[in-house]
Amino acid sequence: MPRYKLTIEYDGAPFFGWQVQDTLPSVQGALEAAVKAMTGADLRVHGAGRTDAGVHARGQVAHVDVDKQFPPGRFRDGLNAHLRPHPIAVLEAEIVPDTFEARFSAVKRHYRYRIVNTRANLALDVGHAWRVPRKLDADAMHAAAQRLVGKHDFTTFRDTECQAKSPEKTLDQLDVLRDGREITIITSARSFLHSQVRSMVGSLVWVGEGRWTADDLSAALAARNRAACGIVAPPEGLYLMKVDY
């Protein structure tokens, strides 16, 4: 039974997250329906990360075990044919050893968050970025962000329903970059807590607005208390960019 590794991109707007829902549309559910259309079997598609409702992906990774072997290119194209009209694309399919696990074999995950810092309403970026009308100091945001890099207890930036066994994570990167009116926040780690990235982004926006200083962000981290977190950024600006193995 060959195991296929899939690299996937999707627009998360129409879906209630990655994970299969009983009655609501999900990315995993759409992929499993496409697999069934090709194979005739109900098979589980395992993802590298359970993105929340409205979160997008340019490099989500999944694996699925299939009863019969397809040439990888044919499997990719067949899945894409059955995925229409969902805004999901299988970019690559490859046969991998059965020891490969999309989630547990991952060594690093890369996320990007897009903010459009403008007074004007969004037109082309509706549903794909967070519009923040108040002027943001991206340099102050970047400097403060470095307080979060490294190994910490991220309880403050963890959703209350997070099921991770430990709140400790090691953040390898958290950079804030401005290009014109767009501010991009780039972060990477082996794994993240539920809502961690969006919680960090929202708190950094408070720094950018001058509501918080870098010391306030450090104090929030040290509090290890969800109530100490700033606002939580909306999901539409978040993208899972890549997973390393």
C-alpha cells in the first residue's frame, strides 16, 4: 500500500479549518472526498498542521495511504480534477516510505502573516490580509518581536482550548518587515500552540500602535496568563507557507 506525500495550497475562507467536521466544510474533508472519488475507498488524509477556519496555506503537507499505486503525476492531477471547484490545489504528489508522517516527521513549520496598513478599505486583499488603519511602527514591532524568540512558556499566547501537552515552545524566527503599506510577519518553529501565531501578531500590533512597549510584551509573556495577551489577529491574514522534513 503506497504512501503519498501531498503538498497543498488552499484558500481557507470557505472552510471551517483543516480538520474534518461532521456537517461543515473542511479542507481535509474535501481532500478525502477527492481521494475516495479516485480510489473508491474512505481513506484518512493526515495533515502537517490543523489550520483554523479562514487560515490559508501555500505549502501544507499531508500524507495518505492508497490501496493501489498511481503514478505520482496522475494521482496529483486526478485529485485536482475531483477537487474542483474548491479553492484547493495539490501542487505535488510523491511516493514516500511508510515511515513518513506529515505531522510527526516535520522538523520546522513556517508561517507568514499579512497586514495591510491603510486607511482605505481593502479591494483585492479582502479575506487574504488584515487591514489595520492606524499607523504601525514596524521597526518597533520587529524589535519587540525578538523578545519572543527562543524557548519560552507561551501560555499567554495559547488558546484556552489548546490540547498541546506543554505550553513550552522554541520560536526560531519572528521577523516584522514593511514594504510600502504592507507589513509581513514571518515566523518559524518546529511546532506552534493553538492560536499562538495570531496571538503574537495581535500583541505586536499593539506595540506598533504605541499602546504597548517591548517591555509590555515581555511582561505579557512572563505572566503566563491568557488574560495578559493583547488582541488576537483575525485568521484571514495567516498563511502556512512551508513545512520542512
